[in-house]
Amino acid sequence: MRERLLEILRDPKASDAEKDDAVIELGENFQDAETVDMLIKISNESNYDEMIKASCGESIGQIWLSTQHISYEQLSELKGIAFTEAISLIKAQRPDWYETFLNMSPGEIM
């Protein structure tokens, strides 16, 4: 199933809505480091729509919250709306993680 979702993301004929759904499904069904890596890569590629990038950030945040494991290094790799979505979830649900990240990277948070 993961390969099929990745095919949708790479398919130039797939609509942005299909790609967005694929990102959400990846985040819901594959809560592992490999999926987080893929979602970060997608979120940082310029050819993806902002909606898709936002879903990547949200999915990454949800994976970290579900597994109770965050990578501050990976969080700092996120850009733009993907970062905003991930950090918003973390701030709301794990303020301790948010505070740790703030202390690690002063001046970089909204």
C-alpha cells in the first residue's frame, strides 16, 4: 500500500487532491521513521502545492504524537506551512516538546 501511495505522489497526472489524500493516508497508516523521512522530503520540494505541504507537516506531527517520539533535528528541517502545521500540533498537545524545541533553537519560532 505504501508503494501505491508513493506512486500517486510521483504521478504528474494525479490531482493535488489525490496527492493530499495520499499524504494523509501515509501518515495514518505508516507511522515510522521512513514515512517521516519521505514526508519531510515531499514537504520541502517546490513542485508540491501548499495544501500538500501542510498535510505533510500535519501528518509528521501526528506520527510523532502517536509514537511518542519526536526528532527535533527533523522538525528543524521542515519549512513554511509544513513547519507551521507540525509545530502547531506539538505546541497544542505536547507543550514540553515545544518548550524543548524553543530552547534548542531560539529565534526560529513564530
